[in-house]
Amino acid sequence: MQVTLSAKNPNINYEIFIEKLEARAFYQNQQITVAAELPTNYISPKTVNVWTPFLYGNDVLIPPHEAANLIVDLNAGNLPLEIKVDGSLKWKVSSFTFGKYRLMVNCLADIPLGSQVNGTNFESGVKYVLDQPCKLRFEN
């Protein structure tokens, strides 16, 4: 699956330096893809950066107690996923870089798959736009 993530620097004078970013997908708090490394980036003041990583998870084992939940979600035609991004963030002013914070982002994505009741099915290569705000946390 490919996801599109964006980050905006709302500051007027500071650049944001983001590094060691990794994105993963989770179902019911169970990681279902390997980590996708995102490139290190400077985000200039008042600009937006966009990343479009592919998240892969072939032959993912799901615990038996989660398999029943997965069947319910698939029958309902909806797959609730979380896209989590972790990395570090620093501020840059002129030639000075300062601060170092752990950056944690959590995005909810309810993927519409269609329903067995109405006869529609999810198809490979179909693009779904899920424009939702994400939760953002920083730690020192």
C-alpha cells in the first residue's frame, strides 16, 4: 500500500530538520508492514513537504484473537488501519541547529473495501483519498 504524508512548517524564521523517519501500518495495534524509511528533510519556513512511501507486509501473521476482528471488519467492508511515523526533529536558524525531539505521528485510516452484502470488493490499484488530520506528539 502506498500512503501520502505531508508536513507543514508554520514558522516564519525557523527551518525544521526531520531525520530518521520511519512509517509503518498497524491493524488493532499489531504492526502489519515493515518500516519504510523516509528521506531526511529540511522544511523551509511556510512550506509543505510530501512523502509517498510504500508500506509492505507480505504473509503477515495475525494473532487468533485478532483474526475474528479482521473477519468482522472485512465483512463490514471497512479496514481500520493506523499509519504511524516516528523520527527526530530539530530547529534550524541561519547556520545554527538546536533542539532534538522525538517526533511521533499517528494517522487513522479507515480503508473502504466494499461489502460482501452489497457485492462490491476492494481492487488492487484503486486510490482512496483519506484526508484526515493526524495526532502529533513530541518528546525530549
